[in-house]
Amino acid sequence: MLGAFKAKDANMASGKRPSETEVAQYVESVTNWGRWGYEDELGTVNFINPAKRKQAAALVRTGVAVSCARPIVTGSAIDAPSPPIHYMTGSGELYSLDPEIATQHASDFIGMVFHGMSITHLDALSHLFWNGKMYNNKPADLVTTRQGATAESIENVKDGIVSRGILLDVARHREVDWLQPGDGILPEELEAIEKECDVAVTPGDILLIRTGHYRRRREIGPITLEQGWPGLEAACLPWLHERSVSMLGGDTVNDVSPSGYEGFRLPIHQIGIVQMGLWLIDNCNLEELSAKCAELGRWEFQLVLAPLRIEYGTGSPVNPIAIF
């Protein structure tokens, strides 16, 4: 590793963690319920307008594209209790034995539980509830066992997401290979990285936060969920709300764990999704993106996501593509 970061860079050094009472007040202070009407099912994606897409397109100068997704792999892992299933329904082996067969093809089946800690995915606003409600005061029972998400499903972004992406590389800022489990990130540090990289998060941006956690997983293996992971502190919620971020993505599930709160184990999810209507991209691979940003000296890019059109889906596996 690059070495331990200095005490002044410690996760609590540049600010303080709000009390649980203060976090509970975010439920009201950062809410977007009714902001775009009570029939709205897009939430913060409303911040992405044609002008924002044009701004993102103007960032494409070299045409270099970088995937921000982890590979989908089979096999169990301690942080993936429901691993993807992949088996072949047809292969090329038969045709090697009998190459004269007229129609030759291979085919496969893939099934997965993509919510969790291992697959890169986009959470729809139907994924999380708080006090029996989902975003915009809709009842949780609109997500049913029989059909799935009859409201606020992933199909609401069927036309894809194109916006300006911003990478704030916390591990690079702290001069470490990766943050440790439980290391939290406060808004003061995000602002310090903005200044360091001469970039600013503006309305409609897709914000990506790198902790280096995926690099840790690749180099030394996955860790148990009980050990926790690095991520954003609840204190970032007002900052995200003020900056009008359209989507938040990270190389963990965005929340720091443990959160430090009894009633808010995942406040970025519980308050961000339900109250703000904030779309989350969990479990990204930001290693190649980090390297490319550092190489080019650019921390902004066009970011494109094309979620699967899963009818009544509470989310989708995604492969976010950064284009420079």
C-alpha cells in the first residue's frame, strides 16, 4: 500500500458525524416529495435535461471509452451469498465432431440476484422503503410478490441515462491504495477533492466516488458483510441534495458500514432513495476510470448507462461507460 494517510485526512478529521436525531431530520430537510408533482417516478433524474446531455457530449474529445462495471462471474463468495448462475444450453463441441451440421450455434442461460455487494447495478426508486413508503409518498405495497414494482420500476429510465460524470477519487486524495472497512467520507473531503482536481459537481451530474474497495477485493479477496466497507457518511445527504446530483455511484454500495446509527444502517439508501429520489449505482469498478482520469488530468467525462428494460424491475445490472 501507499502508506497510512495523515491524521488530518482521517475520516472524521475535517468534520463531524451528525447525531442520529440530526440524521432523522434529513427525512424532511432533503425530501423531494412533490417537487416534480406527486405522480413523478424519476426523482433526481429530472435534473438531467437536454442541455445537460449536450454539455456531457461536449466532453467527448478523444473518443476513449472506459467501462465502470465489474465482471459478472459465477461461483460463491462471502460477499455474494446468491451468486449468478450461468450455464450453456448449447455449445460448439458437437460441431467440432460433426462440422457438416447445417445450423451451428451456441446459447446460454444467465440468472442472478443483482442487488447486493458484488454485481454492478442501478437501484430503481422502488428498491427501498421507509416507514412503509417509497419515493414520493407511494405505498410500499405497490411492489408486489406477483408482479414486482408496479410503480417506480427500472422501466422509467428505459431511454437510458446520459449525463456529465464526475469522479472524486478519495483513495487517491488520501494517498492510499484503498480505504479500510468503516472509513467514512464527509462532504468537506469531497469539496477538498473538487478543489484539488479543479472540478465542481453541478446540477444533473452523475457523481462517482472511488474508495479503492474493489481494488482491495481483487488483490486480497472479498470480506464478510459483518466487517463492513468504506463509503459516504449520512452527513453527505444535504450536500448531495444541495448540489442536485442526479445519480450517485461508488465502488461499494455507497453507504459506509457500519453507519454508526441504530435506525439508519444505510442512510444514503434509506434517505437518498426514498426521500430524495436519488438513483444509486452500486458496486462499480472505478479502477480503470481512476487511472484514465489521472493520465488525462481530467475528472469529468460523458457517462452513459443503458439499464435493461425489466418489466416491474426494482433495478438492473448495468455497465456504465465513461467516454473522454
